[in-house]
Amino acid sequence: MSIRISLENKPEFYTNLDFVSGRIILNLNKAEAIGSIVVKLEGEAITALQVPHPHQDGGAQRQGPPQALPAP
């Protein structure tokens, strides 16, 4: 027996809550009764936060040297 997943319209990457469609291809060596097929897809995500560049439009404009925050 072999099972293969063939996804339709595969993007370069998937994001949270994307819909995935495709086919499950099941090859059997002999006749079998199949009641159901359950497919569970899992993945990993990598996230990065970036500070906006101060000279780009919409970026925070800082005047003068950085200041230390007061101690709590």
C-alpha cells in the first residue's frame, strides 16, 4: 500500500488559515474496504519582528541621541 498527497495550486509558502485542496492517492496491493480517510497536515512557522528604518516614510523620526528609560 502507498499513499500520496497531491496539492493543487501550491504556493511558495502557506500562511495561517490558508485553505488547502488536492487529492489523496491511495494504491492498494489488493481489494480493501475503506471506511474513511483522515488527513492531518502540520507545519512549522518562523516569525521575525523588524524595527522600521527611521528614514523610510512612515517610520518613527527620532530627534537627538537615544535616552535611557527610567528604572521601575
